[in-house]
Amino acid sequence: MANVFAFVETRGTDVRKVGLEAVTAARMLAEKSGGGEVHALLLGPPGIAAKATQVGQYGADTVIVVEHPGLANYSPEVATATAADRIKSGGYRAAVFSTSAQGRDLAPRVAARLGVSIVTDVLSFEIEGDSIVVRHPMNIGKVIATIAIAAKPAIIAMRPNVIAPARNAKAGKVENAQPSIDPATARVKVIETRQGGGGKLDLAEAPVVIAGGRGLKTAENFKLVEDLASAFGNAAVGATRAVTDDGWRPHSDQIGQTGRLVSPELYIAVGISGAVQHLAGMRTSKTIVAINKDKDAPIFKVADYGIVGDVFEVIPALTLAVREAKKHH
Amino acid sequence: MKIAVCVKRVPDMDVRFRIGVDNVSVDEAGLKFDINDFDAWAVEAALKLKDKVAGSEVTVISLGPDVVQETIRKALSMGADRGIQLKADKVPFDGLVIAKALSAELKTGGYDLVFFGKMSPDSSNGVVGPMAAELLGLPCVTAISSLEIADGKGTAKRELEGAQEIVEFSLPAVLTVDEGLNAARLPSLKGIMAAKKKPLEVKPAQLAEPQVTVRKMELPPERKAGRVVGEGASAVPELVRLLQTEAKVL
Amino acid sequence: MPDRALKVVPSAHQAPLPLERLILTESPDAEAVSMDVLFVGGGPAGLAGAIALARLVKADNEAGGDLGDVQIGVLEKAGALGEHSLSGAVVNPIAIRALFPELKDKDFPFRAPVGGERVYFLTRSRAVRIPTPPTMKNHGYQIASLCEIVRWLGEKAEGLGVNIFTGFPAASLFAEGQRVTGVRTAPSGLARSGDPKSSYAPPTDITAQITVLAEGTRGTLAQAYLEWQKVASDNPQIFALGVKEIWETLTPLDALVHTLGWPIPKDCFGGSFMYPLSRNLVALGLVVGLDYKRTSDDVHEMLQRMKMHPLFRDLLESGEMVEWGAKTIPEGGYYALPKRRHGDGLMIVGDSAGFVEVASLKGIHYAMQSGMFAARAAFNALKKKDTSSASLKEYDTMIEGSFIAKDLYRRRNMRLAFQESNFYVAGFKAGLMTVTGGALPGGKIASHPDAAVARAALPPEPFVPDGKLTFSKLDAVFKSGNATRDDIPSHLIVGPDITPEVADLYTHMCPAGVYERDGERLVVSPANCIDCKATDVLGPRWTPREGGSGPKYRQM
């Protein structure tokens, strides 16, 4: 019997999907260790408290709500101090974060503050006696390490999109709390969070990712990819390094070894040859489709399904076909 | 300004890896090593500040066996001023152990800024920088993609999923560098020669007990071979059918 | 060869060497880096030379000599030592033993001593075992990866204080009168248009008392120097192209294997090799003379077809190709050596001078030994404070008195015999040469430069690689580790009048797919180039480009 802590990532007054993933993962961990409670920490500006119910729906027995006007943006020092204090006082077996951009910033600090180790980008976890044993990809996904965490609490950060948020309604009892430090005194202040591109689905969260490469020939032709994405409705658009280096797409869209690591249900590579450093970013996608005019392109070696053809003919045809298919869904 | 950069020697990722006979490490035979790209960008960030602020000094620190001196020299040949090797038989697996050893050294340096790379592709954890910051009790901004320092304060940008954060922070601080901040300068021939004469101190690393252990390392299961469904737009109906019925993703 | 076919003579379409770019009469930059001896090229010749020189200087200083701090530099165009090194290889350890007399054979970076050897004559379906020609006997030699040898030599050199500059190609020589005074390196970070990008790094000027050109096969600066100085040779240098692969195999290969015959056309010179690097690692390749007779002759493709022969297929089928690469080999032998390999402030060593013995496929020990001779001559020159041609002539004197000249002389007409006649007659002549120790046939067989040989413009036999045993050039280049940026400026100088047939020639000549015929015109993808230099021999001239470009060989 052990209680597990979950950090619920927010942006403004929204709970992010990775936050719910953390709660679900914490729930699974609690079950695996013989049952126990899940306590979720929810930090945000006024209005965040309303999201506590949702967090309860996904398996939190207690939702610690820290609502403060100084938390309109992420505050690393406030989050670190508040999470660490709570984890310490709560005597949790484990604490679950997400390996999102924020999670990468927050979770290691919390761990260091508590004097314990941490494993990020976790694919799966098991309880083995006194240890929590996790799987973690190394060497750009070419090696998988199985790591035993002896520390208590064990701090882990899940890879986004690997645990699907699962409804598992628990009490969701709200506990209102104060931030451990006054946000005004923080030495690191996020003064603005600028939305990029207005409402686009994020690469790490989208069930479908469609990526474009050099084969599209010009930046303008990315419209083809965007049209296909909108036909799917739940797709995000990514790009290869060649294309972001050339400035056709923003850097944050780059999928690859040094860019974003994605693991969607469906990955469609459009006009991408399949350089190793790109494959590293998407090789764990469940289904990979490649469209390229060169039948010898390395991408066909990792694709589950491929079409050899001119992207300018195939993609519009595919877009139409997907729209049709979705209509009857 | 006194600036420190922590760097790591990592293997070239463009190879097929083999698991060592002990099953808990990667076989290093035949691997080629170089400075972690993220750390090279961190060195570049430090050097850019040095170029701007007269009288600045950049110290490069690396933890590990003597081979890491090559990596330190590479940073020195880019223009860093001095190097410190925290000597250890192996680079520890536990990020906290590394962070503790590095911060023990950094604490003594009186640095205005400490740079790390956001992560290294081999261990793929990305934790040492922020952990070290916490141990040093310093403000920390991770994964910066732009940076300005003026009057003892800094402003940085961080990429988020579908958004960007603009962050202000006070100095001294710890920063971890993401791709896109800069392009690492290539060592000039003169720089390579000068690096040989720059001081490189070797000190023993203070290693704490690890709290994580590697039970096993293995290669991921091979993806099942796929197939080319057809050619041109005429193959689209078959692809859609397969995505619906076989892959069940549509 | 059907006479009706259109003939392509490659030399008619080649641009001349851009001498005005390669030999600079302006003064080096005021900020030039100053070296005492500079080796251009970090292969076995350059590194052996640098090591030998460093040791000589060290010994001299320790004995109370007055040379003091001698700055020795090695410039290497690849991003790291070994990345552009490729060879079979079976190495005669004579030179490395002489360079490191204090080390034992087990200390050297060899893979294994040569065990058994087998030579086959291949037809499309059969492999007929033939007795190993005496010229090809390799007993006592070592199987090795040249990349590994070069990296090992590099460590030794650095340990001795040699300055090794990787990623710095030498693009031009500085000349003051007849004297070579140093080099200028290539700039990096230029866009396709030639404009500097944000990553631009300008060229670096280096002055040196002595420059040693160790650029390997078809060295650009070596060619430029010899042309500038009007140094003749009895015969023009001729070349073969070797395309090589490394395979992981399930079953071990138990001997060195060489083959003659299929799939090399009867009017071409060449053969294949297959060597065991370890229990489950095999190096194999095909070497074909560049004086082949059809525009459709394609060495990479011949190698791919060859692998389908049961002799190879049985071993490779269950395995996986892990590396691929290519390089030319100078084959002109004794009579193609430049008559003078030294000048004021300059020496030429290794493959750049043509020190390769074709019949035995050996050049590494000659490269190293010539580097060591150059080191000795340089050392003496520094002591005497005389780096003139008269002083450095000692280098050529040492070469002439050594096993390098002796070996090359003994086999002087071997390869040339194959230029003259068909394979079987030539084989007889070669055999005669061997048996008589070079005495017969006597005289000197004249040879023609490869580019002067006419080729029939014939369509190729269609070949579709399967992607498992046989590979397209695109897949192959990927396995060379080539990650050159796509927008690199072209380093290749295309000559006049590129007809569709010439485009075909280039398409098949280049193993890396740099050239493609698109309709009537030639399309050039310079980023694919792996610096084998076949293009410089038959097609567009190769010039030095941004450091770190090209292949990244690991175990070649």
C-alpha cells in the first residue's frame, strides 16, 4: 500500500493532456503497489480550481489545488518548491511527472531538492520488491535500458503519449493549498507564454503526425501536408531537419534526434528520404506510412506501408480519401 | 564575466549499437566520440558572451576518465580559456551523482553563469543541468533557444509544445541550451594550436552512491518489415483500406 | 567493341586543372600560422612521415642537438582521421615495424595474419580454383582495416606532439619563385551560390619550410605541382577504381579470396578481393581499370552483380552490409612515377607519387616508407638549414635505393600488359614477367592516359538492386557515412560539350551517383561525392572543398 503523487501540468487555466497522463500513470503505479491513493498537484491562476473535478475523474483521490494570481504562467521555482514540499511531507512511494518541456524543467529540480534520483522519458514501469523498475530509451531510441530505482520517493517522468489518460473516477477531494514560496520573489519569472500558430495540435500529443521533407520542394507546398492534416482532424504537422534548417518550418516542428521525439498512432512521412537522425524521432510510432518518389529511399525500410509516387499526386488523392473515410466514421 | 560550461563526451549516434557482454552497458568498441552537440552550443553561448564582455573567462568542466580531456581540448580550441577534468573511472549512470560532483566543483568557482547542454543523446535523461542548479541553489532556465544578458539580468526564450515562454532571470544562474540557440563555431587552426597550451586541471571527482541501477540494456525489437502498397495515386484506396482494417488507425 | 557505336573520348570533355587557383603566387596572410614541416594528408604516408620526423627531432634534441621546438603539422580534409581512408587491406608490415622498432607485431593495429588464400576464375555461374599467382602470395602479411591503422598512427603522432588538424583541406600551394612556402586551406560554410552563410569560416594560411604532399590517390596539389614544374614521367599515371563493402556475416570466411574474370568484361583489367576482418566481418571489393571500353561500364554495378555469384552469395545472403565506399588506385607503376618527387621546400609521398604495386595490390607499406624517407630528408634539411631542392633530393635518392623502387621496377610492365591486349594474352605476359623476375617481356610498354581511351556509347544492361544483397548507389552512399550538407557549393569543374553520351559515361563512372543523366543534360549532386577521384581521372575535375565533407569510413 503506497500513495503516489502526480504533478498535473497546466497552461493557464487548462489542464494539459500530459497532466492527465501523469494521473493515470500514478493510478496504475498505485494499483501495482497493492492499492494506494493518488494525490495530484494542480497549480495555476484563478480558475484552475474548476479543473479539479476533471483530475478526480482520471483517478486522483485528492487534488491539491494551488490557485494564485502570480501563477498565470509557469513558475519554475514555485512549482519546484511546492511539489517538493508536498512530496516530502506526504511520504509518497513515487512521484509521477511528464517528460514535456515543462516536465523536463521541473521534475529534475524536484528530485534534486529531495536528494533523490530521477529517470525521465519513461516508457513503462513495474514494481519489483523494493524497487520501481522502469524502461527508458537511450542512444536516440536505439537502446532500451531497464533501470531499477531504489530511492524513495521514486521520481519518474513519463514519455508523453505512452500512457493514455484513462477515466477512473475517484473521490477527487479538493485540498486548497498555498504556493510554498511567493511567486513575486521568484528569481526566474516567465513573463509571457506566447501561443504559436493558434490552436494547432501539438506534435507530442497528436494521435496522427504528418511530416514533410525536402520532397515537397518548397515551403509553400507544405499546404499539401496541412490539408491532409486537417482531413484527419486530429493530426499535427511536423518537419525534417533539412526543412527546418532551411526555414520552411519553425524549429519546434522538427522531428528527429535533436528535435522532437514523437510516438503517435499514425505517422505519415511525406517526401522524406529517411535520414537516420529523422528516424530517431519517430521510429516508435505505432504505424508508419511513407510516400516518396524514390523507391530506394531509406524511409521505406521502416515504414509499415509505403507508396512510391509523386507526392503532388498522391497526397491530394490521400486527402480526399481520408475525408471520405472520416465522413462515414 | 566568469562563465562555466559543463561538457560531455558522447558517442556518434549514427551507428548500430551493440550491448556489452555484461548486458548492462553499450559496447564501446569501434565507437567514435565527440563533444555532445548540445554542449557545443553551450560552449558557443559562453564564448559569445566572452566576446561581448571584456575580461570574461570561460572554464570548461567534464567528468570522466582521461579521454574526456579530448573533449575539454575541443572546447578550448573553440576559445574557452581553461579546463577542469573531474576524474572518474566511468561516467556515472545516475544523473544526481553527476550533478553532485559537478556542483561541488562549480560551487568554488564564483561563476556568473553556468551553461549545460539540454540533454545528451546517449543517456537521454536531460537532468544534470537543472539538478546541479538546484544543488547550487541557483536560478535555472532550461532549454533556452535565445538569450540576452544585460546588467546582471537575463532574458531567454524557451520552446514549449505549440508555444514559447519568455523568461527573465537574475544572475548568477544556470542555463541549459537547446538546439537553435546558435551554431557552434568550428575551431580554427590557431585555436587548435592554442588549446594545447591552455591549462587543464585534473581533480578527483567526488562521487556519491547511486540510487538507480541498470538492470539490463537491450536493443529494441526489430520493426516488422513493411511493404510498398503500390505506386502513385492509384495506390491510395488500398492504403486507406489497410489503415482502416489492418492497422486500425483510420 | 562494335565499331558502329558512337565513341566518347573523356579527355575531350575535361576541364584543365585550375592551376591559377591551386598554385598561388600572392604572399600568405600576415596572420599565417607558421609550421616547420607540414604534411598535407593524414593517411598512412603523412602520419608515418610526421611520426618519423617527430622521433628524429626528439632523439636529436635529447642528444643535445640545437633544433629545438620543430612544429610538425598534418592537414587532413576529413572531419576525423581515417574517415577518408579505404583499402583492402592486406598489409606488408615491413614499414610499420621499421617505424616502431620497439613494438611487437601484436601491438600493431592489424586484424589477423593472413591464413589461407584462394584464387578463383569466375564465370557467370562457376568459380574455378586456380593456383595463386606468385605475385599475389600474401603469406606473412596482415589483414587490416586502413581506417584503424590511420587512427592508431594518429594517436601515436599526437602523443609525439604532432599537430593534427582534421577538417582542414589544403586547397592551394603558396609559391615564391620555384619554392613552395606553404598552403592555404579551403573555406567552409559557403552556400551553393558561393556566398558565405552564417557558419562561414575563411581559409587559413599556413607557412612551412617544407611541405610534404601526402594527398593519396590523384592528389590535386601534387598534380598541380608536377604540372607547374613540368615534371615528366615516362608514362602517364593510370588508375583503377575500387568499390568496397564491409559485411557482417553469419558464417566466417576462412581465407583470403581473390577472383578474376566475370563480371569484369574481357577487355578490362581487374579483379575482386574478399578478406576476413574477423569471425563475422568480411571486407570485399572489386577493382577495375579506368581504361574500360564502354560508357556503360559501371564498377559499382559490377560489384553488385558479382555478389549474386554463388561464391559470394552463399556467404553474404544471411548477412548485412554495414559499410560501403570507393577509391581509385594509381596503377601506372614504375614508369608512371614522376621523375622528380621533390623540389624547393617540397616532397611528394605515397599514392600521390604513385607508389603502388598493382600485381600484389599493395601500397600502404610503400606509403609509410616513403613518408619515413621524406621525414629523414626533412630532418637533415632542417639540421643543415637548407630546404632547397638540392637538399631534399636525398628523399628521391632514398626511394631509388629502397625496396619501393626495386619492387616497382620488377613489376614495371605488369599492368601495362593489360592495356595492350586482351586479358588472356596479358595474363600470359604477366606470368612471364613474374617467372623471369621482370626481365621478360623487356623494354618499356608505353601507356595511354585513361582519359584518352575511347569508349563506345552503349546502353547498359538493366540491373535492379534488391536492397538486401545488392544496392543502388543512393543506398550505398548512405552506408559510406556521407552526411555532406545538400547546399554545399559544387567542387567539381565540368568541362566542355557534355553530350548525353558523356553524361552517360559520368553516370556510370561515378560509384556514388554524383552524376545523373536527366533527359539530354547532366545533373550533378556534389554532396554525394565520396572523394574517390574517378571523376578527376575521367570526368569533371575534383577540387578541394569544405573540410569534413565526404564519407565517414569507420572500418574501411
